Amino acid sequence: MQRSDAGRSIEIRAESDLILARQSCRELAGDLGFSRPDQALIATATSELTRNILRYAIRGVIHARCPMHHGRLGIEIIAKDDGPGIVDVEAAMEDGFSTGKSLGLGLLGTKRIMDEFAINTAPGQGVEVRATKWRE
């Protein structure tokens, strides 16, 4: 894990990295003054995004940044991989969609618990997901 004032980056290569990413992002959210419930939501979003990297791309990176917008402080979780990409993003964002053996709650659940959410992907070109939570 690398740490700087601008945030943190965690290389994702093994299941143990999921725990590190989750704890690191939760800790950063606490350092930024997020409430305990928001810290838990941020940790959950980080887990879901990390799990997708491990399941579909095998390796990638989780970046956590601390953006400011109109005087509001936030935490942005960026999950990047060079995996197969998502063929149909609309379908992937539907309740119950899963190409794996899961409940299909990862991306949609992450979108629901964060304030901002965006996916950049193309088949064969990996995935980048950006999910931001703003401090109240």
C-alpha cells in the first residue's frame, strides 16, 4: 500500500488484499471525519469493488482519493483493472444480474450506497469504476 496526502493505492492480487483495501479506505474515511455509518458504507463499497477485481480480472488496483468540491470533502474510491471488461453495462447494473456465482449486488449495491458512481469499460479493455461519498 502506498500512502500520501492525496490518498492511498492498494494493489489487488490476492484475497488478503481485499481486507487491506477495505481497512485502508475505512481508516481514510475516519481520518477525513466521516461518521461511523458512512465509514461502514465506504468499506462495503470498497469490498464490493475489490471483490469484482479478484473475480473477473484477477488483479488490479484500488485508489482512494480525497476530492474537494464546492467546499465539501469527499472520498473517491477508484477500482481499475485490465480484465475482460463489461460487455453490457446496463445489464450489469440491473438487480440480480451476475455473470459469476454471486447475488449480483456488487456494482448496483455500490452505486446505491455512494453519492456518485461511474463506470468506464469496454470489452477486452478492463474496467474503471469511480464511486464517491461526500461528507455531510
